[in-house]
Amino acid sequence: MTAEISKFIWVKQGALAAFAFLILFYNLIPVSLTPDDLPKPDLLYCVIAAIIVRRPQIAPFWLVVAIFLTLDIFLQRPLGAWTLCMLLALEAVRARRYFIRSQLFSYEWVVVLLIYLVALIVFRFILTVSLVAMPPLSADVISFFITVVLYPIIVFGLATLFGLRRPNTGKRGETQ
């Protein structure tokens, strides 16, 4: 029984890694010849944060580091800066998951996205201190607001398509 559950977790972790590589592939392949008008939302953060609130064993520490470090390398961002910000943000979500689960969805939405906003501010601070060229602030603001709008859609999609719902309150049936 335990081996089957462990195997099932590995399948879900593999699916999360495959999703991350699809996002990486989309970011690397030129879709059109003209530059994008709107910055892209951070879908990966939304998906991983929603998973951590619901089933944290699917997105362990090592997988989050591997995913975001790979994205840093391929997207030519300062190595480890965005990874560190996302890791701290997602671990903050993980630390508050029991309290978030006991609240309404609107509370989860606000907490997860305020943590993301803090991560964006810290990332811009790191880029400023290290004298790296940054995208305009307006691009980050627009990206943040698109991410805010997409978070409930992503959570609904995960719940509908993959059955990833919150455990019942008071039920702590996981090891993490």
C-alpha cells in the first residue's frame, strides 16, 4: 500500500516537472516575430503554491529548487536569484498551509499573492544591488496583476481536472 502511494506521488511530481518544462519551452520558443505586448504571468508559481496548500508532498523542496534553478539557467536570469525568492515564498506558503486551509479561498488568494509580491520586491532589490539590468517596473506590475487574476482560475482547473482539492479541515493525513 505504501509503495503504491509513493509511486503515485512520484508520478505527480513527474507531472509537475513536465509542466515546468512546458512553461520553459513556451518561454524559449518564439511564438511570433513581434515582441510581446503584455508580460507573462507566473503560472508556475500559481500552480506550485496551489499544490503546496493542498498536497505539499507533491512539490518537495528539492523539486522546487530544481525547477526554478533550471528556469534561471535557460532563461538567462541571474543564477539563483529568482530561485531563492521563489523558494522562500513557497516555503512561507508551506509553513502557513494549515492555517490557509482553514480559511476561505479569498484568504488563501490574498496570502499567496502577497507572498508573491514580497518575492517580486526582493528580486528587484537583488537585481538593483547587483547592478543587473531590470525590466521596467510597469512590466512587473502588469505581470503581478495578471498572476492575481489567473490564480483562482488555476486553482479551479487543478481541482476540476486533477481532483486536487483541499483536505477537510482538521484532517492532517500527510507527512509534510
